[in-house]
Amino acid sequence: MGKSLGKVLDIDSSGVSVGALLMMLQARMPKSDEPPLSRANTLVAVNGVEVSALNGEDTKLSDGDVIMLIPVSHGG
């Protein structure tokens, strides 16, 4: 895999769903005018597989899973 350009967090997420993880991460983020962290503006991959190919936000996480959050930018 390529070099990480963001933060690496080691969290206990075993048995937690992707949706719950996004909510936990959003709660840790400082308040800002940016849109909240959600699947609408973020691609989420678990072990290199985008979660829409799994069970979406209901995808359960296991110890050792690698979760990548990839921001989606739109322009016009």
C-alpha cells in the first residue's frame, strides 16, 4: 500500500460497525464549519475493500482490520 498522508489511530473497534466508528471519530473531531464525517463525503475501505462492496455502514470490524477514510471532494 501507499504512504499514509493522514493520522494513524489504534482503537478498540472489534465488533463495532463502520457507522458506529464514523460516529465515534466525528465525536473526537474539533468543531468546525466542515461537513460532518459521513459516507456521503467519505469513502470507507476495510482491509482495502470499499464498504459498499461489503455490508455498508453495518459492516462489522474485527481486531487487526485496517480502515481507510478517503475524503470525497466535489467541484463545479
